[in-house]
Amino acid sequence: MTRLADAEPFDPPGHRGVGPVRLQGGDDSPGSAVTVTLSHYLPGGEAAMAPQPAETVYVLLAGELVMITEETEATLQPYDSVRFTAGTVRRVVNRTHLPASMLVIRPAVSSAAPGRDPGTHAAGSDARAPAEAPRGRGPHPER
């Protein structure tokens, strides 16, 4: 069990105005197959356009965040989720004047590609893969 007060904060590359804490995975739960991170995005905060190192699921808990890929843009509202496949190039931005909080769930280091930390982004990768549109909203009517 990880209590929020004990969660491990970290500073992922390519993030500005984002305060993530690792709830599961990392040093406190070695052997875990997944990492679960709670990320707080300040107004104007963003994760730069970068490829996902592994399959990643985002679940918005509060506020509003915009998910941008090379093909589309969609706004997540509370309890919306989106899944990105490994290699999907995406950007996340808070365009509002209020903070937003989101869970980030992805395979742990041992489950991801060798040499990559799924808690960060694989700079330099040119892999491209489609993302699933957020459930319930978004520019893609097909589900």
C-alpha cells in the first residue's frame, strides 16, 4: 500500500508545470508489473510532444486536459480515459485556469522495452502508432 503522503515525487523529462508522484511501481514496490502515477497539471502545464515508451492509459480525475497526437486532438473531462499504444507521439496540455489531476498507468521497467523507463519518454524514437480516442467524447465517433 502506498499512501499519497508517502508517494515518490519525480521530474520526468519534457514535462513543465506538472507534479507527478509514483503511487505504485518504482523503488517502493519493486516487482510490480505496472506503474501508477498521479500527475497534477498546473494551468498551462504540459507534457511535450513525445512518443510513448509503452502502452499507456490515462484516466482524468479532475479538471480538463487536452490530448494531442499527430492525427487528432481531444479534451478529457473527469473520469474520461484514453489509451495510447507504444510509440504513439502525443502531447498533453492544460489549457484552463484550473489545475487538473490524472492517473497514468503503464508497464513497469521490466515489462517495457529493454533500456527504457516507462515513467519517462523515449526521446529520439520515431515509432508511430494510433491512439484510442477518449471514451464518451472526442473527435472519433467510432468506438
